[in-house]
Amino acid sequence: MPKMGGIEMLTELRKDTWGKDAEVIVLTVVKELDKIEKIISLGCFEYLIKTDWNLDNIVQKIKNRIKD
């Protein structure tokens, strides 16, 4: 992301009243365990590594979550 990284964005989102409970799906190329643990600790709903998923799978995951 051009202005801030995903961890920073998620940290800021969680500070805000409307964003503290937002369900977030993280789509990233980050595979470093410490960063993954940090993102998960910030309460992301799903953590997807871009190279492991195709667009159809990602769209289906979003649709399934919206149904719930």
C-alpha cells in the first residue's frame, strides 16, 4: 500500500470505534511468522497469502463470510 503498510493500517483501524470490530481479510505476500502473528493478534478474520489463492477462491471466501 502506498501510504502505510498493512500492519500499520490494521493497527489504526482497531483504534477507531467503527473499525475495532470490523472483520478483515488480509491478502498479502508476507510469510514471516512474526508479522503473521502480529496481524492475527490484531484480529483479522482470515489471513491469505496471495500466491496460495486464486481470485475465484478469494471471492468465494468473501461471499461465504457475507452469508454468515
